Amino acid sequence: MALLLTGLMPAVTGCYGIKTRAIPKTVLAEHVLDATLEQLLTGMANRYAAVDTLTASVNVTASTGGEHTGQVADLPTLSGYILLRKPKDLQVLLKLPLLGSIALDMVDDGKTSKLFVPKKNIAIVGDDDVVKPSKKGFENLRPGIIRDAMLVPGIDPDQYVTLTRGSRILLEKTRKQEAVEEPDYDLTIMNTKTGHELELARVIHISRVSLLPYQQDMYDQDGRIVTIVKYDKYQKYGEIDYPSSIFIQRPVDEYTLQIDLTKLIPNQKLDDMQFTLNFPEGMKVQKM
């Protein structure tokens, strides 16, 4: 068959000739590691168990919009901090550039979210999960989305998991502009439903160069991918390997958050007051 196709090529192309174009050359990553499913799950569980709290200084850049609106708006970068205390407590406080005043303050305990935007006199209290989605993407933002992106938990005892192998292409910033094919492991985690039905919950993509997660895909009960989290630029913070770059994409809501860590202190003691948000007296509070 190959000889036949080779022979037909001149007849098909005729006098038009064949044009070639250069593309980045792909090379296989060096020092690829192997691991069993059990080793990967143990590694995930150990990394999650090693963190009780996170105190992070961050820069956050957000964008909203996409194909449905026909445009994307990039918001100014805000600096501040993120506090996380397992199992569910989170605070996100971001400040306006130059002025240094509070741009927004959000807290979440896994059940209730609170949001305060002083400049616009906005105070909102709502469920951790969005009950009635808004057509304006950022109105669907909840602190819990950030909390769920900050750590990659292992699987629950009643969940099922499958292991597949794949790869990703990384463009190296060199003069040759070589593209590196990096093999990975993909862990598909599913919840049990009635009968023989399974429900897709998450897919964890793990680099076979570092055996660390580089992406986490989260699905809703309708099988839609609602959150994509990309982890990059891992650093050593004490005994913990943690990404200093976290990119959160919400395809349905059409917004993204880029979180860049400038400082991280793991397992610092955090008390209840650090996850308390009190609105100014007399302020009208919206229920969402």
C-alpha cells in the first residue's frame, strides 16, 4: 500500500509540486519516570495530607468573556493574600493597585460564601455552590472555586479510578525552538450512581518527568467540564512541592483567574477570626 501511494503522488500532484514548511521539531523528554496506579494514588494522598493550612501572598489577574460574548476583557492585576485551612475554610483578600485599599474580600466555609467589594458598596451572601447561574460570568465566582483549585485531593473510598497514558507538547524557549513531548499519566476519577452508572468527577494529569500534577479537570453532575486548573513552576516550600503558578479556567462561565504566588507559608496556625467577614453596619446585603 505504501509503495502504491508513493507511486501515485507524482500523478496526483502533477506539475504543481509539493511544498514543505518548517514546524517545531518534537523530541521526547529525557528522564521519564514510571509509576504504578497505587504509587500515583499514594503520592496524591500524601501531598494532600501534608498540608493543613496555606498562607499565600499572591498576584491575581482575571479575564472575562469568550466565544459567547465575542470579546475578552482583561482586568488589572490585584495583589493580596489567600488563606486556606482544611477542610473547607478560605479567605481571599485582594487590594487595588497603587491605592492599596481593599478591592474585594471573600470568605467561604464550604457551605456559605461572603463577598465584600467596598468601592462598589457590594455585600453578598450565598451558597457555596451557584444555585441560579448568572449570564455574567464573574457573578458566578465563589471562593470555593479557588479553594478547590489550591489542592489536589486523593480519591474517596467509594470512588473508582482508571489510569491511562498520554502526553503533552511543551515548546522549549531555545534558539532551536524544539517542542518536547512529555509523557503523562491521566487519572480519571468517577463517582458511583445507581445501578451500573458511573459519574465522571475529575481527571488528574500527572507529569512523568516530575510525577506531580500539572492539570486538574473538574466535572459537574451533567458531565460538563466546569473547571480546568493548570499547575506550573513548582517550588520547594519547606518539605512541600507546590506550584507557584495556578491558572483557573471556567469554560461555562467564561472567565479565568491567574494566581501567581510570591510567598507561601504552609501549615501556619490560622484561627477562626481569619475566616470571618463582617459587613459595615447598615450595608444592604444581597442574597445569592
